[in-house]
Amino acid sequence: MSTTVSLNDNWKMKKAGSQESFDCKVPCSVYKTLLDYKKIPDPYYRENEYISTQICDDDYDFETTFTADKTAVECEHTVLHFDGIDTIANVCLNGIHLGRVNNMHRVWEFPVHGIIKEGDNTLTVKITSPNRYIKEMDEKRHLWGVDSTMTGYTHIRKAHCMFGWDWGPMLPDMGIWRSVSLIVPVAGRILDVYYSQKHTENKVTLKALLHIENHGCKKAMVEISDPQGNIAAKADISLEGSAEYYETELVINDPQLWWVNGYGEQPLYSCAVTLYDENDACADKNTQRIGLRTLTVSREKDQWGEEFCFINNGVKIFAMGANYIPEDQIVTRCNEEKTRKLLADCKAANYNFIRVWGGGYYPDEYFYDYCDENGIIVWQDFMFACSAYLLTEEFEETVRGEVRDNVIRLRNHPSLGLWCGNNEIESAWEYWGLPEDEEAKRDYLIIFEDIIPQVLKAYDPCENTFYWPSSPSSGGGFKDASSNHAGDMHYWDVWHNFKPIEAFREFYYRFCSEYGFESLPDIKTCRAFADETKGDFDLCSPVMAAHQKCVQGNEKIMYYLAQMVRYPYDFKQLIYSSQLVQADCIRSNVEHMRRARGRCMGSAYWQVNDSNPVISWSSIDYFGRWKGLHYYAKRFYAPCLISCDDTDRKKPVLNISNERMTAFEGIVKWTLRNNKAEILQRGEKSVSVPALTAQNVLDIDLSDELKNRTDPREKYLEYSIMENGKVLSFGTTLFVRPKEFTFLEPAITYGISESEDKFALTFCAENYAKSVCLSLKTADCVFSDNWFDIHGKEPVTIMIDKASLSRKMTVQELSGELEIMHN
């Protein structure tokens, strides 16, 4: 039997040349270990980042001692296996050099027969300073990258954002960031298995390609179990000669298809491959889960140019989600619990799609497992972003290895919808006014339009997973990478170029894979990185500047606040106002795109999460607290959405976007109210909207009601859709910007009741209350809805699952914790 022994425990870390060492456990790194021992201050607090970066000017050694038995020593094929070393390092066993590693994103294996000994063995990983390495490399050959990073980062295959980004600090950590093991394949081992599918009527032909390291095994068996645990198909394979690859086909009748979230269920089949030795004993076993589905991207020509659209089992999907970045700037602090919580929050906001951005790292297996289980399409960037690369022989070799390793690891996940070569590099060459560098520009085409497609053809052909050379792109070759007629687009004129929020509606994207707007995080998050007693709670303070990585970011927040809302009277109001404007901005664009379904087929706002406590574009902050945007996302990504096109403020048009597999058959209701929430006019209409369409369903003429100069400041439109007596979607539209509306003091009142597992909070008001924000002073929870409107005395009930509370509390304690803000 092939054995795998974990070597994650009992490591020691020390600075090269130092006698002081620290016990640690893989995953381990310099920053994590020093923080665990309180040897350095929290780099996220105030301005500590600036004294933390230089820690990685030094080399560090990681060392462990492990025991090997006689079998491990005698086996000629025993290997040391590293799932991730960060980054430039030399690996030694018992003082003998095994090899040099140069890529954080790769798997590394070293044969140790003849070096490993029975009893105690000493394994050492000597890691070179990334700071020094990139400085030396950049002095030899400068390559362009983004300005908010440490110069030279593009020379090292390490998560680019560890050197800083426009949302992240410069903390270029180093260490052993994924598992280490000793593998002893006595009779053989299964290196990997690739499953490809062919779908025909009522059956799926599954092709299993086994990559085997054989040292005397005679057969293998493939067994497919359906989601209920029944055997759906199995096959025996005879292993002959010295072949490495073996193939078999299995037919699954009446397959249970895997669907994207919102379009169907996500049944998963278990695929087990067992390797048998000459005594018919199990030599190795490989088990994976797959979904039976077709999932690709359509680039079909149409009246607007060329569509860019995910197709799942023949159905065109409107992708709804956001961009995902590393969950912690100190990568070794990431864990499965935090990732699953984040992705659960994405699903709760009706995501069916997430883009893994190319300046971080390839996530762990559990990230994709959750997406498989919950129907979230993964757009997977390769880890290249906003940079030029020089294609040396060493660089090409490590890039090929990186792509191969990660494609093999991820290719069987049903959630994997697209491989993308890089983030923004093609468009940068076209539009950013970069310095001339013909060599690097030529190498770009070789890497992303030649090398990566070659590797994919060998390990995950395009007919199985779609490949896209860059994001944004219209297909590659520096041909109008930011076209709104084909491919995907990043739209940043709103925010970076100070265009008004209404400018979103000037564009009809085919697929908008980046756009965004910043806000401040929750005040409890601000307290984690700033000291109110030292004057930090001022947007112009040095600490707030240190936690704003976007150039002129805080100035942009204030610029847009001045356009939309009245001036905040204190720091807490500033946080509220920034989150409100952010949420309204993104809502405006999403609703515009969803009304254009068919022409536009995807929305991924920037960004869902943070890697540190920071002022950023996120909808969920570093500590997992939902901003207003995430509550808005839950509404604007609803399967059935009502929205208002108020381009002509006096003649608004109501639209229903139906992203369901069944028609909407229900009622549209609208009400014109004054600022006291009194009803001035109302109407309703029965409508039918076919599945997977968006339609304008009602034109409302309010010319008479808005004819006086003050009318738009004192009236607003409320609307909703109902089906079978249930409200599916709702919204309100002001006819002026919020700062111009005559809000009356709403005088909000509330009551709290409880059941075994929930609290119910019911709110009323004397007048119209817009964008009511609920929060807790010291605790945390997720509300069933938030940032909602109260239409006077019409009650609104909000639920809290007690399980979502960060600590237990009574009704009285909850009432004492509750804080309410409004526009």
C-alpha cells in the first residue's frame, strides 16, 4: 500500500545566522510565526506596515526532524512532496541538497532514495529574501508593474499582491504555506485521474484517463457512485508493460445533471480509482467528486457583435457575482472555515459566479469543493496580473510547471467554468501608455497565446474547459481588448476617472467582469486598525491614508459623496454615507445590465472580500462584516428582479429580469408617495415574463405629479412584484439625488420578539425612512435584510438567526446593542 506521512508538525523557524528559533507548524511563515510569538506588532494596526515590510529583507530557515521506517528507506521511489513553498528556496535532507524551488504556485517533489535513512532525518528549507531577490533582478532588467507595489515583483512567481496592491499592504511573507508529506509508493501510486464527459440523450459517457506510477501493480478499478451512493458504473483496467497512462470509458444512464445555482440542483458523483498490486491488495486509491454537466462559454455572433456567455447544459446563464482576492495578506492564516463562511455569504447574496483574480494565488481544494456543492461558477485566472514578464528559459519552465500542476489539480471540478490567462495585461499594453518594450510585449503573446494554450491542450482541452487569454479581452492579439461589442470588459471610468454614476448606463457591456466603488468598513473594523483617541478617525489622518491603498482613494470617496449625499456630520456618518453611495452605485450598474439580458450576460463587481482591514471596494470586510453593498447584492442578484429605468425621471419604466427556468406569472405594484410616506397614487398590473428574459412591463407617466419645482424633492416611487401572494423583489426610486430630497425625521420605532432560533425585529416610522441601516455596537450578526426603506407606518420585519450572532444575547441585550442609521 502506498503510504503518505504528513510532515506538517514539529518545525522550527529562525532567521538565517540567528540562534533564536521558534516552533511552528505547517502552514507556517515568517509573519505568522513572529506574530504568534508576539515578536512583531500587528502589521495591520495603524502604520505598522511600514516597519513590517523590511522583516523580509533577511533569509529564513525552516527545519524539522522526522522518523522514517525501513519501508520508506528501502523503497526506491520514496519522495518528499511539498504542496507549496513560498518562494525562492533550497531544500536539503540530512545536509544533502535536493533542489532549488522558485515558484509559490507549484507542487514540488524530490526523490530521496539513498538519502533518507532509517530513524531520524533532518529536513531543511532555506528561503531567500524575496525583497532582496526582486531588487537584484530588477537592477538587471526592469519590467513594468503597478505603481502601488514593490518594484521588481514581476520577476518572482509569488502572489503579486504580497508586494502591495491598491487594496493591500506590502507584506512579502515567506514560508511553507501548504502541506509537506513523505510518500512511499511501494507497488505504485495514482498520480492523477482526468475525467472528461460526452453527453447524449439520457446518458453520459465518462472517459477516465489514469496517470499511474507502476512498480508491479497488475490492475486498476474505476467505480462511479451516484449522489445516493449507488454504483452507477464501474470498469476494470489491466495494467501492462511500462505505460504511464491508461484510459477507460464508463456509461452513466439517466444522469443527474449538475446545474449552476438558481437553475437546478448540484448532484455530485463519487469517482473512485483503486490500484491493486500483484497480490490483489490495494496499492493506492484516488477519490474525487464530479458533476455531470456541460459548461462552456459561447462567442456566438449576434446583432451587437459577439456574445460572451456561460452555457450550462444548453442554457445561457446570466453570471452574477464578484471578484475574489486572497482572504488574508498573510496567506498562512487562511483556513477552510473562513473560506466556507465567505462563500456561504456569497451564496446568500444569490451569487452564481465568482472570479478568482490573477494577482493572488490558486485557492485551496475546499474553495472549489464549496463551489461544486453550491453551483457557483469559477472563473479561474492564472496568477499573472498587471505586469510584464521576461520569458527566460527558467521562467518558461516554471510557468509550464505551474499551469500543469494547477490544471491537473482543478480540472475535474464541475464549478470550473473558464481558465483565463491573466488580469489586465493585454489591455495594459493597449491602453495604459506603457514604456516601449517590444521584447516583453512579444513574450506576452508567447506566454498567454501559445504556452498556456499548449499546456491546456495537453491536460484540459478547450472542449472541456474554455480558455480566455486575458481579462478584459475581445479574444486576444491586442485587438480592442476593452470592446463593448465582444468579450469581457473592465469599466472604471466611474471611480478612477471621476465620471458620474449615471455614466454606467452609457455602456452596454457583453460581460462586465470588473467595476467597482469604494467605501469605508464597519466602525468596529476601523477600531481594529485605528485609534480614535489619537485622532485616527478622520479620513485625512495618516492612519486612514495608510489604510487607503488606491491613489486618491479617500479624495474620490469624498468627491462622490459630495455629488450624492449631504455632508457627513461625524465619522460614523461618513462610514454610513460611503457604504450607501457604494451600494447605490453598484446597484445602478447591475440593474442596467440585467435589463439588457441577452446583450449583457455577466456581472462581477470588484470585489467581494478584503485581505486586510482597509478602505476598499469590498462588499464584505476583512472580519466578515457585510457592508451595505452585500445586502444590496442579495436584492439585485435575486433570481427575479424588478428595477426602474428612470432615465426620464418623469416617465419611469419598470422592468422584470427573470433569471429562472420558469416564467414569472404575477403582479407588478407601484406607489407614488410623499416624504411622509403618504400614498399619492398607485397602480398594479398582472404580467407574464418568460423564463430567462428581461422585459419592460410598465410605463408610468408622472409628468403631472412632478411638474412643480419642489415635487421631485418631496415624492418618491415604490414598486414591487408578487407571485402567489409573496413579494419576490422590491425597490424605490428618488427623482433627485438623495442630498436634494426633503427627508423628514422618520421617528423610527421598533419591537423585538424571539423564537427558539430567531429574533424578529419589527420597525415602523412616522415618515419615509430611506436606507435604514441596522448594526450592533460590539457584537456581529447577519440580518435577513438591511439597508431597507420604511414607508411610514407600514411595518417591516427583519430576522436574525441566533446562530449568526457572534455571542448569545437576550432580547434586552439585543435592544441595547442595536444601532439604527438612516438617510
